[in-house]
Amino acid sequence: MYRPLRALALLIAVMPLHSLAQQQPASESDLRPRVHFSPEQNWTNDPNGLVYFDGEYHLFYQYAPESMTPAHMSWGHAVSTDLLHWQELGVAIPARGEEAIFTGSVVVDEHNTSGLCKDGKACLVAIYTGNYGSGKTQQEVQEIAVSQDRGRTFTPYNGNPVLDLHMSDYRDPGVLWDEESKRWTMVVALPNMHQVYFYTSPDLKTWTKVSSFGPTGAVGGQWECPNLVKVSDASGTSLWALKIGINPGGLQGGSGEQYFLGSFDGKQFTQSTESGSHGWSDYGKDSYCALSYNNRPAGHKPALIGWMDNWQYADRQPSFPWRGQMTVPRTLTLLRDKAGIALAEEPVVSPLRTGKAISISLSADDKGTLLGQAPMELNLKFIPTDAKIFGVRLYSDDSHWTELGFDLSRQRMWMDRTHSGMQITSSFPTKTEAPISLERPLDLRLVLDRISVESFAQNGSIAMTNLVFPLTSAATLKPFTEDGKGIRITGEAWHLQSTLAAKH
């Protein structure tokens, strides 16, 4: 989560490259994402309290009930049976007086360890940051609230706060059940110290600090939104992934998220010494505060959802009457190969495929393939002969495109949105990059929606998410190479069914 005054101060002044009024689509529905969750109206940012309970996936999220900018922050709420079709509900945890309700977790108290569940039945308990005051008077504490009605409403615990270090920046508790120790584990951020603290509790009310992690990795901004999740490779061998948001010190500018892979013994997280144990969960500019689901059904891979935006320009998104949207859900695995280890992500969109697959077969001199209208999913494989720099451009019209490419000499891939369409601030035109391994395949899995491109490369070990704001929803795929050298691109594309009908 953010501190409102700090976050607004970090936003870059608006310096449009073109007149936004001249480029503005005819209606807000032109920009509304088709396969990504966005609220009916008003501001949203971090996902909160992702949990599966009683047949429903819950998506709570930071929400401004009466504003298109962050104010009176509360928890909005939507539910789904498949992580794709969302029904938006009312505000679950509203701001109260001078208290704003910041980011946190929801757990299923299966055995009523808290003593807060009625009749001893399982209930939902939210653990969140209560933010009081601002500036020099700001204080952040950890609080809990209980829901007896499947997450529709929550009642604050009368013994709040459950954790108070008398600090202005101390937030975003990530809580999970540790089956081995039969205790709850919390990881919470101390943003300015570039640390996270680990706590354990038998009852969600009394917490004991057991360890800390950091500073390490990227420390150029405040640490936020820590998330601890266990991931397994193809053989069933597991490591723990500790994901930590950073703002404004993200790899590509503004907000971003790094991860560490290692072991966790119920008290202490220890980073692995294997190559690849530190990376970025997304190498684009527009995936932040991604959280994993608690209580996901047995046999299912871990899944997470992030906020698809960046604090550099989040309040300048030209959408109305809503502002902000989530990434598509992504499942997580541990990738282990000759290049080392990595956190691999796979988008959950294939159930939305509609109609026949569009076969793709392109060479360097081809004029391209007309794909049609977003939303779409593309799976591409690149087979270079003598080309060292190559890729594809996604054209929305003759003058606007988003470029995705590989540079084998530099061992980099990129996404370039400098020609994509509306350039909403001076910090928006960007070419984002990620390191690649020549030991891994040259592939791209793309999810195209009305205002975004999510890219997954090299067996999912590189995720790259960027907003693009094209002027139309059309998509034509064209290859490119440096000096026209040889390349072969094969794959398939699918149109995706819009999920708006279920939500609006």
C-alpha cells in the first residue's frame, strides 16, 4: 500500500507528447478492459486479501468509494468461481473516521484459532494496516477484522491494534497458515528500513517477532507489499518465494517488484545460493503489489493477481468513471534448468478462448497477419537463422504499434510502447527490458486487452506488463529483423471472450 501524501508527491508532472483531448476515445467503454478486473467506478490500486473460501475466489482491493483519486481508502470486493468472471460487491471494510484501511491479507480460520468465528465454524479474518493521520502525525498499525457472512462485511476486533511499533511506515501484512508449526505466519514491511519482519501467532491476535530479512537486493525506494508463497518445480521439489514491492525504485522506474527464492523454516527466510535466486516478478512498468491466494484448493498451483499500473502516472490514466485495473491471474511454478532457477508465471486465460485458433507462420519479409480485435491471446515461437535482433510489432493502425523483441548479442528482450498511442505523461513512453538466457526458448505468450499487453517469455521466467492505450482495439502482427536477416515465427492466436457481462 502507499502513503497518500507520499505517493501523490511522487507522481510525475504531466507533460503530454500530444494533445490528450484530441486522442481521447469517444467513450469510457472504449478503454474498459475486457478480460481484466476493473471496478465499476472510482479509484482502485493494490489487490488485498486474496482468498478462496466456500467455492468463491475473493478479490478485495484498495478502493476510494467516492473518488477518482486515492482518498478514504477502503477495501472493495469482488468474487468469482473461476478467477476470470468477477461479480463486484459492496465495500467490505470501509474507512472509519481518520483511519484509512490499507493493504493486507484474508485467511480462513478453519479451526477458530482466533475465537472470533461464531458457533466454532470457519470464518474469514482480515489482517490489514490501519493508517492514521498524515505527514509527521502519521502512524501505521496492524489490525484484524472478522467476517461471518463469506466476506461481505467485516467487524473490527475490539482489541485492535494487534501490532503497533509506533512507526509512521509499517505496513502490508502478508499472513498464511504454517501447517508444520500449526501457527500463523506474518511478513510485514518496514518500508524505509528496506526490511521485512516475520511474526508468528497461535490465534491471529497475539504476535511474536521471530526474524527479519533485508536490506538486500533493490533498495532504491520504500519496500511494500511483501508476499511469501511456496512454489514447486516439475519434480515436486519446492522453494519459498518472498516477493517485495519497491516504490519508487522499480527496475524500469516508479513502482516494481523483486523476488527472492530460498528456504523458510517457519521462522527464518534464507535466500538460496543458486543462480537466479533474486529477480523481478515483472520486468514491465505496470504490475505492482501482486499477492497470492490463501486457501487455494489442493492440487492447484499458487496463483496471484497484481495491480496493473504505476505510481508514476496512476492518477493520469485517461479512463472514466473508473481508474485502475488488475492483471490477469497468474499461476506460479519453480523453473529449474541449465540457466539456474527462476519464478515462472503462466496467465490464466485459456478458458476464455473462443472460436478457432488463428495459425501464425511468418518470416522476415512477410507483411503481417491481421488478428482482429482485442482481447486476444498469442503463443509465439521464434526461430532465428542469422538474425540477432528480431521480434514482432502489434499495430493498432498504420501509425501506432507496440514492439516486442529479442537481442541475442546483448541477451536482452524488450517491449517498446513509445509508438503505442496515447502518451499520458512524460514518463510514459518507455522501452522496458529484461535479461534473457540463451539456454531457454525464444518464446512469447501475450495477453492483449484494450489498454494493456502482458508478455511471458522463456518458459514464463520473464513477465513483462505494460499499459499501452492504443487508439483502436485492432491488432495486426508484423515481424521485424535487423537488416532483414532470417527469422521464422510460428504459433497460434485466439480471440478471448469478454468477461464484462459478468461484472457490469
